[in-house]
Amino acid sequence: SSFVAGISSETIIRPNKTTEEEVLNIIRELNDNSNVDGILIQLPLPNHMNERKVCNAIAPHKDVDGFHVVNVGRFCLDMNALMPCTPLGIMELLRRTGIETFGKNAVVCGRSKNVGMPMAMLLHAGDATVTICHRHTPAQQLVEYTKMADILVVATGIPHLITADMVKEGVAVIDVGISRIKDSVTGKSKLVGDVDFDRVVEKASYITPVPGGVGPMTVAMLMQNTYKAACSTIRYETGTIPEYQTWDDESENVAFVI
């Protein structure tokens, strides 16, 4: 994907036993390398590493995953920032499909810092009424909430959590989850999402498949973030802007609109 987009990429692979300090040193070198516009860390990290510390070691203007605390904070404060690619891709998917968020009931199942929470904030920015469900949401309440949803985004990592009796006719379903389970018929393993696709598809007006739905949009937004990061790096190094800023359009990627 990066090659097609005209982006050169390099994968740096290190064994699980690599120390946190070694990883931080690699990131520092990449931060100082003017030929590098974007950096991302493949998560999850080994247990002996502090994920937040490692992600925050990346220079904010090269943080194409949008996980750095500076980017998260700027996003929450309605300031331009590089944002997590999956929520960004979902919003682009909704926009290009013509699914309106204004005045709609949107339910997000899952509250991870990289998908669920930024997803809820973006839907809120699109003037949807947003409900967040999570592992401590009572089962009966979960059903009540999902049945109200005009837009349902599911990112829990629980295979087939959402069944047909949990959604209303005409709902738009975005399935972020991906799990490998054993096929009861063939006995082979297969990839499935958090939504029972074969049955929910009969009620949904729109639904994303797994695999091949949200994943390609995430990659597309990673390419977009890398382009924006490259623009930011040029400005940062030439001193053409007084402060950290990634692009000019102040209307994009804000969390709250008053």
C-alpha cells in the first residue's frame, strides 16, 4: 500500500527479548532522521515494555498512529492532530457511503484508547448522540442500547457478540473486531468479527465484512497520516510555522464542535 502511494517504508524487526531502552534508542534515531516522516510501533508490545512510554517517545509530528499524548490532547482540545487511523477510517467510510451522523443515535461497543474512545469523540463531533458500552455494561442494557442504534460500531474482540436480535432494521454496522475461531463445519480456522455477519446483514442497511472492511480503511488513513506528517516535518524543519501543526484545514479532525 505504501509503495502504491509513493511512500518508502522500512520494517525494523527486533526479537521479543529486546529491552525497552533499545527500542527507545531506535525511536530517538528515527526522530532525528530527517529522511523519516512517520514512525509507528507494532502493538501489542512484550510485557516487559511500557506501551505508553514507548509510544510517547515518538516525535508528535511523526506519530502516524496518533497515539502520542500530544496528539491525543490536541484532538480533545479541537486542535489539529494526527489521529488514530481506525476511527478516522470509519468516519471516512461513513462519509463516502453517505451515512449521516447528524442527529443519529450512535452506539460504540468498546472503549479502548486507540479505537473506542476516539471513535465516540468523532461521532460526537458529527452531531450524533453517542452511547459507549463496555465490559461492565449489563447484558440487558447492552441489548437496549444496540437496538436504539442508527450507527453501531463494535470493537470488543469478542467473536459474534452482536447478534441479529440486538439490532434494528436499517442500522449501519461497523465491525472493527477480528478473531480467529474454528469453523464448526470444516474444522478449519477462520477470521470473524464481533458481529454475526451472516444474520445481521439481513437487517442492516450497511455492514462491513471481516476481513476486508475496516482494515483497508485503516491502512488508507495511515497513508493519509504519513502524508500529513511529511508536510508537517517539512514545515517543522524549515521553521515556516511557529508551532506544531500538521496541516491547514482547521475544520478536519476535531473532537468537539460547539
